[in-house]
Amino acid sequence: MSAKHIERLRAGGQTLVMTVLALTVILAAAGLAIDLSGAFRTSARQSHTTELLKDSSLTSLNMTKFSENPAEDAVAQLVDELKADGYVGDYQIWWYEVGKTELARTGHAETDRLIGVEVKLDQTYRCGIAQLMGFIDIPVGTSKAWTMNPYSTLRVWRPSVSGDAGYGRVFKGHISSDGTASSDPAVDTSWGDLPQSLRSEIEGAEGDLSGGI
């Protein structure tokens, strides 16, 4: 076998190796793009779910308004909504009702209650082809905060748990693929412990009350 023939075989082998490597990179990149697209769809689904939860809590405002345990009752309903929507993953639900003393500065302490809620959803998207590049899971998380304003034209009713000071609780749990929900014990929380996004929503709503809305 001549030296030229050997050189051609060597060059052909190198070209084959480079082609295989290039195809591997292309396939892995395509797999990563597919899996990233799946993660983005999961994120969009979470956003849709949090909008549903917000709408549900506002629709059920009268239940919250006259409940002796508004945080627990409202959160139980939100968890049921998550299960009905097919959500699988971790959740956090923050609840804070502004105290009557705090509302006094708005001039609406007798007629209004102000409640802030924030829902945080955390899931793990399991990669497919992207596992070839070492990507196993992609964390996906979404949060949404909003406020509720039970009120009365004369004097709003308040449950005993509300009191004059602010009342906050955080609820954490997990919903499994079979629809079973497990939860940690609820923890009391103060204004300073709240997520900044929730504090901002509450402060904005307080400003509206101060303006006479």
C-alpha cells in the first residue's frame, strides 16, 4: 500500500471522526433547544395557573370576608385549585392581612380590610435529549402577588385572628403526580419576612385607600 493511499485513508478517517463529532454536537444542541422549549412551556403554564388562582380568590372574596380563619380557608381553596388544574410540584402561599392600627393612617380602618397574597410555584422539568450534554433537570419557577379588599359602607367585620396588628402566615407544600397534596405546618410571619413583591403590592393598595379609592 502506497504512502499516498495511506494518507488518503487517514484523511478520510479524520473527516469521518469530525463529521460524527459535528453531528453529535448538532443533535445535542437540538435536544437542548427542544428541552428549553419544554421548560418555557412549563413556565407559561405556571403563569396561567397563578392567574387562575388570583381570579378564584377574588371571586370567593365573600367567603374570605366572613371566615374566622381566612388564611387557612383561602389557602385550602387555592391548593384544591392547584390539584384540579393538574399542577405537580412545590408551592408556597404567603398571606398577610394589614392590621386595623396600620390601616388607621389611610382613614379606612373601620370600613376596609386589606389582604395580600403571593403564590410561588416551583417545578422541575426533566430533560430528554439534552441529557446527552449533561442537562438532567431544569428548575422552573413562577410567582404572583395580589391584594384583596373586603369592605363595608359602614363597618367591616373582622375575625378575631386579625386583631389590630398585622397577621401573616406562610404555607408550604407539595402536590404529587397522583394529585396528593402534602404540606408543612403553617408558619406565622411578619411584615419584614414577606417577599418584596408582596410588600410592594400591599403598599400600592394602601396608597389607593389613602387616596379615597
